[in-house]
Amino acid sequence: MGKVAAAIKVMPESPEVDLDSLEDRLEQSLPEGAKINGFDRDDVAFGLVALIPTVVVPDDAGGTEAVEEAFSDVDDVESVSVEDVGRL
């Protein structure tokens, strides 16, 4: 079974959210078998900054769905969307 790397855009609820703390909480929320291989930050508008973790997951039936659901359940997360996916 191969692996897939996905860039997932995580929008915080407001510009006041502590992004370092949010990164830690996202890492702790990962389902089994997934890992974060780094974070990028994207200035969106008016001080709002999105986190874009690169997540590596096994290439099976669910893909990134479990990670998306886990990230959506983290406090201070407004929305989650997959930006890019590729095989490793």
C-alpha cells in the first residue's frame, strides 16, 4: 500500500487564534497512520492567516477524509479543505 501527501487548508475562526497552539492541536487530532510533514501559512485577508499542513496518509479507501473530519472537530477551526493531493 502506498502513501499520499495532501496539502489541507485549515481556516481559523478569527485572526485572534494562536496559530502555534492550533498547529499543536491539529497534530494531536490526527487519526492513526497519518502524520504532518510540515506547516505553511497563507495570508488570506485582514490579518487572517490559514494554516496549510502537509499530511501524509496511507493510500486506502478513505484517503484524507478521516484527517479532514479530525481537523474540523478541533476548537477554533472554521473550515477545512484539501488544496492538493499527490502520491509519494
